[in-house]
Amino acid sequence: MANSGKKKATIYDLSVLSGSSPSTVSAVLNGTWRKRRIKESTAELIRSLAETHQYTANRQARGLRSSRSGLVGLLLPVHDNRYFSSLAQTFEAHVRSKGQCPIVVSASRDPEEERKTAETLISYSIDELFICGATDPDGVHEVCEAAGLKHINIDLPGTKVPSVISDNFEGGRLLTEAIIRHFPADRPLQPTDLYLFGGRNDHASHERIRGFRAVKKAMLGDDPDECIQPTGYAANNARKAFEAFYTRHGKLPRGLFVNSSINFEGLLRFMAEHPHDNFTDLVVGCYDYDPFASFLPFPVIMIRQNVEGMIAKAFEVIEQPRAAPRIHLVEPELVPPRTALTGPLDALKDIDLPRGKS
Amino acid sequence: MANSGKKKATIYDLSVLSGSSPSTVSAVLNGTWRKRRIKESTAELIRSLAETHQYTANRQARGLRSSRSGLVGLLLPVHDNRYFSSLAQTFEAHVRSKGQCPIVVSASRDPEEERKTAETLISYSIDELFICGATDPDGVHEVCEAAGLKHINIDLPGTKVPSVISDNFEGGRLLTEAIIRHFPADRPLQPTDLYLFGGRNDHASHERIRGFRAVKKAMLGDDPDECIQPTGYAANNARKAFEAFYTRHGKLPRGLFVNSSINFEGLLRFMAEHPHDNFTDLVVGCYDYDPFASFLPFPVIMIRQNVEGMIAKAFEVIEQPRAAPRIHLVEPELVPPRTALTGPLDALKDIDLPRGKS
DNA sequence: CTTATTTGCACAATCGATGGTGCAAAGACT
DNA sequence: AGTCTTTGCACCATCGATTGTGCAAATAAG
């Protein structure tokens, strides 16, 4: 670590150096100087001084005065997940393009932590908050509302402000249909061959399950309750559920609808404990996309949510002064097995910096 | 979105309500009140008022006065990556446990953007900065140094302040050895059967390559230069390199050392374009861990970096007043094929909130 | 040469929390 | 009762940038 004693230059330093007042310096450096009829030459002098002294405005002071901070918050369940980190990546690009600074935090899907975390962000006077995948969006809403903070829901809807979410019903339908069609006509899937694992009592799970059941009923004729196993969003819970099924039936279901990649990891954990099983008669549909999962040794059909579309829509809606608290659906995309899609990172150039040191 | 007119309560509001002065309110609510000899009953009154009015201190005002913000920065190359998002997750837990607020941003491995981003964070008066995987750590150092900001390098080392990084040489050695040993004795690997793809002119790549070459030389007797293909950190560049090799030789190398998961994605993209190839005589070693990759239909040996260990070490070192700019190595872990490891998310309880609405 | 107008900028209040200082009132002590 | 402490708190400057207002000097108009 390092911490030299140097301090940052302030408008007062520059005002002394330039022989003008702090307010003049401030106006010049924040762009409002024409309105204040500052001479071009004065502005030029101050700008060059700022340049040589590496002046940058103290955001805390500016924010205190203007009660805006330039910070835009994103509240996630977790970072450590392909879908959410992709949201973070896209979110950051949008925020930075508006000249603001993203502040991304996670709250573990815990309602209490969600509210506390929102409070913390509010104490930094953030300008807007994007509430993503929250277990209790309306709880966070109360907190934002009390602070007069603009906010919007993503991924999981609330009832108080607009929500931008995936069309989970349609995605569930698409995925279920693709799983069923993947089986050959001579060995078709029976209703009890197709199970859904993962998810919980949230809007997304409900919709996906609704889509799953609708398609099952329509295509397979029946839709037994036992085939729905909303085991939550934890790999180990999913693993236990697969294990339990396996113990009871001596095999896995032929068709699996796995709700989210974290539960797919649970399936892997289960498989790791059964190294001699080949799972040849198995088709997995996963509501989430991961390129590696797509190439696993059994057919894996995936859903990729339209992250860029959702973020863009959310930024559009949050700017509308008095938008109604309706749900905006964004269509997800079905990804066939063995597909390597590009992501937000592909937009980056891969630069190489020639470096002096080895 | 929503934005009611309400304002947050301030110490001035509470001072009026309680009949005491703002400084008394401040002292009570920030814990310094005993030092100021405030009566217990006064403190109690103010605390209850703060409670009912949902008071939280304005961090910008506090930060302005104290020239600290409670923000701790993490500068990443990208969010959208299992390794870095796992670092973000672990970082956040550490920061929050100290009562501070994490602010995680990415700078795309671009030296200029890295410096600019650091400047932005500095303008928010962050208290510390963790520089992770930066292409030009010393460039960021200059910026921090000028602002008197404590900072430390992670993942890629700099020369000016301490660095906490993986033992990439050892990791490279481990991985290379495991790849070679994975081939049966009757069909052993030849020197030109084992290629390394990915990475660039950075410290981590150098060390991994050094480990790779050392083991190759020792175990296979030779180590041709052509087997080193540092194609960068972009999936498509890697894909092209695999394609080029394939075009030239009609097959892939039997053994592949893939430097980072993003380049592994490049391999998948290549494979997606060759759906009829089975790639049966192939062993991949990847310097990064991903559970799905671990279960691919060919043997995949992986390296998992010790994220928790690195973050913990970094927090330890950054608190040392005048630590020398040395490199702290953290040992990575070899992960055999078909292994589903647990991650930071497993520490979270999977709570379910019973909700009124469907 | 006056009066009106415009130009160019300085002054000072403000945002909310902090912390040094000062000073009454209450209590201790002689 | 008079002096000395201690207690309990108020007052005020401060952090750095923003912004409404005021006022000279320069210029234009008559």
C-alpha cells in the first residue's frame, strides 16, 4: 500500500493561482461559465491551471451542495453468477456513457439486507437505483420512496414502480417445448419423465412453471404436480433433490427443466457423485445460458435472457417522469445445444500494452 | 420509476425536535457523545427521534468534513467473468464486514481507462483502492499516489506497491504436468502435441508460460517455441488461432493449455463450427475454474485460483503502514476433471420469503 | 459629456456533519 | 457563602463546490 501526504487541488487553490474568485473557477470548470459571462481569456487561464494541477472536482462537496452524487446504484442478488455479472457489465456501460458512476452491490436475496443495502446507497445520495432480482422489491421501494429516490425493478417485478423483466412464461414455454421435441418420436417423453427443479416463490419461477405446465399439458397430455420441485436457488439444495429422486427411482427423469444455472450446478454436483452413470437418456433445459454448459456431454438447451435489452429498456423507462407501475416484458432467446454465443465482452477490443518490464 | 417530494431528515431537523443543538445530535448519532459528556437521557431522546424519523447521516456531508467516504474501490478488467465476479463477491463481503461500502468498477484492461476510472473513484474520496488485473498497475499507482490514496495490486503485480497474486508459475507447472500425465503411457504426448493458447504480455501469462515450458522440457524433453500462442484475452482471437491450427494440421493438438476461461470459450466457438468432429484424443487444461467446463465431454483439468485467500491477504497487507512493494504469492488449486466445487455463494443461506402476492 | 446598458466578476449563503472551544449551571469542597 | 470542579451542552468554523445577487468598470446610446 501507499499513502503519500499530497492533497488534491481545490477551486480555492486555483482561485489564488489565477487571481480570480472561487466562484469563477467553479463556473469555468463545471461548464456554466458562459451563463456567468466569464471572459474567454479568464476561462482559458483557469482551464490551463486546472490541467497542470490535475484538478478534479470533489464529488462529495458537489453532491452535498446539489444533493446529487452522480452515482447510480444497481442492487443485485449476487455478483458471482453469469447472468447477474453480465447485467452488471451492461449496466456499467450505460451508466458510464451518461457520465455517471455505477455502484453495484449485492444483497443475497435477503429482504432485510436488500433494504439495509438500499439505505446505505441512499446515504450516499445516489441519483437512481436499479433493483434487480430482489426478493422483496416493494420493501426496497418503501425505502426509496421515503428518500425521494428514483428507482425501477429489473428481473423480478414489484407492484409500486415499473418493472422490466424477462418474459418468463414464454421462455418457460419455449424451453419446455424444445426439451420435449428433442426426444425421438419412437421414444417419446411421458408426463412423468419431465421434471422441473429449482426456483421458489417468486414471480419468475411462477411464470416459468406456468409455461412449463401449459406446454406439458398441451404436448404430453398431463402435468402431474409431483414433477414440480421448486428447490430454491442454491446448488446444494438442488443436488439433494436430484439425489433424492435418484434414490427413489434409481434414475434421473429423462427430461429436466432446470431453473437457473445455479441449480444446474447442483445437477453437476449430483453427477460428480455418480461417476459411473452415463446419463445417456437425458435432455436438460436450463433457464440461463452458459457456453460451457451448452457443450456438456448430454443435450443441453438453454435460455438466454436479453440482458442488453432489459437494461436499455430500464434506462428508458426510469427517465419517464410518472411511468405507471406496469411490467415491461423482454423476450428471451432459446439456445440450442452446443452453441457458443457472444457476450458483452466481445464488444471490447483486446488491446495489448507493450511493456518495459518482462 | 418514482420520486416523491420527501426529503431525508438531517441533524438540524432532529435538533429542533429534540431541543438540542445540531452538534449534540451529531455526537449522539455518530457515537462520540460520551466523549462530549452528553447526558444519557438526552442521548436516549435523540436516538428515539432518529429512529422514528428514519434518520441516516448524509455520507457526502460527513465525507466532505472528514475527507473520508467509507467507500472502498475495486477496479476490475471486467465484471462478466466467473473469476472476476467471484473476486467482486468476496471483496464485497470483506468491505461490508468492515462497515464500509464497496464500489466495483471495470476498465476493460485499457490502461487509459484504468487511470480515468481511478480518477473518478478518487473524486468520490474513496478510502482505499484495490487494483485488480490491471494492464498498467503502475499507471494507476501514479494517479493514486498523487491523491494520497492507499492502494494495492491484485492478480497482476505492479512495482510500486505490494501485489497479491496467484502463484502462476506453480499453477502453470501443476496444470501442465496434469495434462501430460493424463495421457496413457502407451500413447504418450510428444512435445509438438502440447500447445498453449491465450494470454499476452502480462506477468501472469509470462509465469504460466514459464511453468508450462519448464515442465514440458523436463517431462517431454523438448519445448518448441511454436507451441506457445499468446492470443490475448478475447474469445474470438482464440477461436481464430484454433481454426488456423486446425486448417494447417487437420486436427487440434492432443493436449491444450488454455490460458483463462475466456479463451476456453474461444475453443468452444471453434468446436461449434466443427460439429462433426468428436475430438476424442484431446485433453484440455484451463487456467481458470468453471464447473460446467469441468464436465465437458473431453477431459478438462482446471486451475482454481484462491480468491478468498487473495482478497484476505490483500486486506491484510493494505492495512500495513509502510509495506514494501513485494509480491505475495497465493497458491492456486488443481481441479481434476468432472469436479463441482463450491463457491462463495454456498455460504449464503437460501431463504424463502412467504409472499402475499402470487 | 451624461445616462443607460452590458460585461465581467466577486461576495456570501448554502448543503449536512464534525469537532474545537467556551461558558453557564450544578455539584463539591472549604 | 464563596471558590473550585465537573457536567452538559451550545456556538461556530470548516470541508469544497454551487449559485443567487450585487456592483464596479467598460461600452453604448443620446
